Amino acid sequence: MDHVLLQNGVEHPVPGEEHKEDSSMKVEVAFDGVQSPFRFRHKKRSKVWEEYKPIFLNGKVQFAECLYCHNRLSCKDSNGTSHLWRHQKICPGKEEAAQRRQKDSYFPCVLVNRNDPVSPHDLVSEIITETLSDIKSVTPSGSRFTSKVWKEFTPIYVEGKLQAADCIHCHKRLSANKFGGRSHLSRHLITCAGRHGRGQIHQKGLFYPSSIPSLKSKMQDELSPALTNGKVQIAEYSSKLLRTSSSGDSTPKPIRVVPAQHSLPTPDCTSLKKQRTSFVTTPIGQETSDPELAGMIAMHGYPLSIVEHEEMVRFVNKLNPVVNLVSRNGLEEHCLALFQKEKENLKSKIAHSSRRVSLSASIWTPDGSEPTVNYLCLTAHYVDEDWKVHRIIIKFGMFWSVPADLERMVHCMEACVPESESGSYNIISDAIRDWNLDQKLLSLISVGEVRDDNNTSLLKEMLIEKKFLPIGGKLYNVSCVDYILNSIVFKVQSDILHLVSDIVMEFLVSLTQQQLLEVISHMGLKCPQEDAKWWHKLYFRLEVLLHFKKSFPSDERLSPEDTKIVESVCKILRTFYRVIEVISSPSSPTANMYFNEIWKIRTVLQEEALNDHRDIATMVMMMQEAFNEYWQNSYLWLAIPVVLDPRFKFSFIEFRLKRAFGTDSASYLSVIRETVRELFNEYCNSLNQTIAVVSNSEAFGADDGDSLEDWDRHLHEQASSQLSSELDDYLEDGLVPRKDDFDILNWWMTHTTKYPTLATIARDILAMPASAVQSEAAFSSSGPVIPKHQSALNIRTIEALVCTRDWMR
């Protein structure tokens, strides 16, 4: 017999070994690195091994796998090879191989090794790994089965015991231990779809798969040296992984075969977990691992160049030598693709969520030295259909940049961003168009740089002109609360430092480290971060001082006058700190909480303005001036959510304002009432238009002689009158008892049927934010920053990374 099949084994010798001319060594070259002990012990072995692949366990030949039918026969040194010759005479796979040589194989394969890289068209993801655990699934030599049913099944052994049976027709795996009997196997053959549609070949004492090529037979062709055009082509691991270790470990390594053109079908095998049977598995392809890598990069903020790091390349190569690590440019494309995919999903959710969306705008800077570029981050706030508050970044663009020099042109690609794509007007308007928010805008909360920008005012005028904003844009372009509070404190920075800096420094120097640690351990306050604002650090030191006074009352280190100064300043800073902590919480508080928090600021300033210490009173008066200016511009949007709180409504607002402003409170209350009524009417009109459209469409489809048309008009008028009285009914109803665990969103969700229009308003209003950043950035001196390794990327890539990270949290 012409063994062209085996001759191809020497056409691709292992790197570093010379070409062998002796025909008796051809099989050894084909399996070099896998059966190296076998080649040295059997230099003059039987030619029957040209028809088999030796299978090693612990360095010794235990089985022989037929290269044609892939049946494994027991083959120890004492057994001889006569049973191998007998099998070749009756092997049905030999005839099929001869026919395939004439018609060409439908599974061509290519050699894959370390020195011969895979071409782009090679299906690397379809590699099949044959592991030693599969040897447990062969039939031990000498096993006999008396039942005829075994002619239709392949026995599966686990740890030397029969545990399962594979149907040779449909490849379904059934339990077959000695206690279960065989009747269920016979019943399976009666209903087996594969058996009735295919021919069968049964040889006495042997178990073969169907003669017709099946999914399983194709898979087996790929697991073993594939018969392709009369040649054997073997894909092996790299020589380093195949080489036997110096310690004498001769455990055979797996063989890999890569389909050159056709994808390999996945075997339909059910895992027998209880028997711990091992199966051949297919590694995850690069088309799925690269997007996962992009998600990891975005989630943790790793640099894109990590895929080019020598350590990363070596690590991936150790895991799988045939996997090509994605390039930096390829990874950037995957990040952009992931961003677009997630963006489309979120756009669909927002489109079906609340009626209106609130926006917040913050300024981000690159990490490091003096920034030469600022970014604008636009975040959307809304309540979804399940009445849960969401905040997601929808746009990240360039807000401001210094004139670009040559160095920045080389290192910072954002220097090439045209003016038409930067600035508050362009970024916000582009986000409105892109996310289809033109008819869904409610409010904009922004920091000072954005709010004071002339382009922001132009954008507001444009939105009002097109009637995109409710109630004439009265809730649009509101100042960020934490920005206002920080600016109030910074306004009196010199006064605060003059009053307490010397006192704090002298006190801290006089304390031992043990005393400081003891006081801090009992404070329950979080230590400020390294880049915290100056007054956050000062406030923490003042708290340490006061807690020391409580812990060690007999230790007189401060005079009574200094103690009063420290207590007054600490009281003011404590109030500011805790208010910012509440409104910038990552849990996204609802808007009904803001009024009471801001009122705490007003109360503490009013109290300290009456302080006996002249310097403190003067400082507080300056802070009151700044606060009153903010109150005049913001009391309206702070009060409307309180009206929608069933525990307070107008009664609470009226109570607070009358005690604070006396007779002047009437003007405030009048404006609040008129605005709430105006907002309610706009929502009612919008709902009426919807009802009218539905009614007209129904009337258009009805017959001209519809006798119930007047009834439809009656129901429409009745619904309109009910809507107009809905607000009055809500305000006249009694207040809900105040509880600490009261969930306002849940209350409105359960009262949607009773107050449908007000529930829609509450769903939009309660999502309004008070801070454009979360607490971590609100307490930082630099605010939110872009990592240095990202600031040199293209602005589109930066946006994709920032947004994707926010969405994946």
C-alpha cells in the first residue's frame, strides 16, 4: 500500500531537526515532540505503526489510534501488534479514506507552529485541543458486551468503569452504569432520528460510527492527523512547549489541527458532571476576546498601549501561542465599536423612558501639570419606567483649548479639533440632536464656566425660540449647588485662614502621634484625600481639635476664646461639607431633598451672623451676600420639587418663607404657585393633544354614520375637566406622615392612576440634579480629571472610553 499519508509527515519537520530519509522513521518525525520516548525505544518497529498513531500515558505506549476510523485499541509492549494487523483488514475507514483521496478532502488543514505564523484567513478560533482526559473515554482492551444493543452505541469509561454510552447515529450520550440496565438504550434506538435516516455498519466485536459522514466523524477527522489529498498534515505546539522537560517528564503534549477553509462544527455532547467526564473543548475565538479586552480597558482606565507591552505579549503567548494579540489601533477600533453598540441601547431606553430629561454639564481637565485643554462632560438624568433614577454620560467633547503649538500638534491630537466641534453650544446642541432630546429637555445644571459662557445663553435662547423647553426655560441653565457653595467659601478664604490657621497648627504640633491616632479613630470621619480642597482639609483638622477637647477635657491647650472661634468656623464648614456630600451622592438623590439642604446653609449663616466675635460676624455677612444672590436665582427650581412631595406640598414652602422673609414671602409664594400651575397646564395640554390625536384617528377610521361619536366627545371633555381639577385635588388632600424611610418615587408610582398628570411631572422634576459631579470629584481640588495616558488620544476615543466606563459601572 502506498503510504502517501505518512510521507507528508516529513514535509514539515520540527524546527531544529534534520530531515530523515529512513522510511521507518517517518511516523516518528510526524509525531516528534509528542511521542519522543516512543521513537527512541522502537527504532525498528513494525510497519503497522504507519497505520496508527501511538497514544502515551506516563511515557509508555498504552493505545494505538487508527488513522482512518480513529478507533483506539489497547497496545502495551507485551500485547504485540497482531491485533493491529487484524483491525486493518476490516477497518471501514480505510475504504472511506481511499474514496476521499480521489474526491479531495472536505477538511483541508494547514500547519501551525511558532515559526510559521497563521495567515489572516486561518480560522484560529476553530482550534481543537486534544487533552489526556479524553483517553478516559476509550474502550479498555478485553472488554466484552453480550447485548446486541452495543452494536449501536459506543461505551464510555470513567476511571476504568463503564459510565455512559454514545449513540453512533445521533451522538446522544446516555447513562450506562451497571445498575441501570440496558433497556433504555433499546428504547432510544426505536425513536432515534439519526438511526432511521442513515445506513449502519456493524462488525462483530467492534463499534464503528455510521458510514455516512456525520458531525462527529468530521470532528474526529480534525482531532487526529487529517487525511487530506493522501497526505497527513499535523499542527503542533511550538517547540518550546513540545520539548520534554529536563526533569524527565515525558507526558505527551496535545496536538492541534487548524481547519484552513471550513469551520469546525461544535460537537453536541452533554457534560456528565457527576461522572466528571472530560470532553474536547473549543477555545474562545479572537472575535469574542478582543471586545472583552476593550471593555476591560474602558472599565479600569488602562492605557491602550498595554497590548504592546512586552509583559502582556509574553503573558498572552504563554496562555496560547497561536493567538495574535490585537494591535493598539485595532484595540482602539474595538473600543469605538463597543461605545457605539452601548450607545444605541441607551438611546432606545431613554426614548421609552421619562417624558423629559435633565442635563448637567461639568468641566474635566487632564491630569498633571497646568492644563492647556478643558473638556465638557454632559450627563443625562432621568427616571425610567420602573421609577429608578439614572445618570449617564451622553457626551464628552472639548470645551476650551489654548492655541496649539508644534509640540501639542505632535502629542495631543485634540489640538486638531475644529472650533465648530468645541464649546458649550456645539457640544450640547450636538448631544441634543444625536440623542433625540429636542422634545425631551427639562433643565440644565452647570458649573460656573459653562453657565457664564455666552454660548450657553445663546443655546438657551435658541431652545426657547423653538419651544423645546417647558415654562419658558425657567428651569434651564441653573447653577450647580456644590460649585456655588465652594465659591462662597473661597470668597472668605483669607478670613478663615486668618482666624484659625495659627490655632490649628500650634495645636497639632503639640500633640503626639499616639494622641492623634486615638482621636481620629473615634471621630468616624473619612480622612480627606490628597488632592482635596484646602477647606476640606482645614475642616478635618478643626474636627480633630474639637474631638480632642471632648476626649481629654482636662487638657487645657486652647484658650476659651480660641475654642469659640474654632467651634464657629467648624460649624460653618461642617454644614457646607455635609450638604455637598448629600447632593453629590452617587446614589442620585431626588430633587425634593435639595430645598431642605440649602435651607441648612441659610440657617447656619443667619445664626453665626449674630456671633459676638466681630471678625466672624463680618466674614459671615460676606457669605450671606453671596448666598442671597444664589437664592434669588434658584429658589424656584428648589421649591417646585417640594410641592410634589406629598409630605410637604405648599404648606412647607409657605411655612419656611414666611418665617424667613415675613411679608416679603408673598412675592416668592406667588411666583411658585403660578409656575407650578403653568407647568401643570403645559403637561395637560400635551396630554390633551395626544388624546385628541387618538380620537381623531379613531373617528377617521369609523363609518360616516357612527352613532357613538357624540359619546366619544363626551368622554374627551370629561377627561379634560378631570385633568384640570387634578392639581387642586392633590393640594387639598392631607399630607402623608413624614418617615425617614419614605420613598417618594415609589409613592408616585403607586398613585399614578389617581394623579396621572402630576405623576408624569413628578417623574421628570424629581430627576433634576443639584450637582454636576459626584462626591469624589466634588471634594477634589482639581475636579474630575482625564488620566494622562488618555489625554493625548483623539477626542472621539476619549469620549468612547469615558462614556463606556460610566455605562459599565
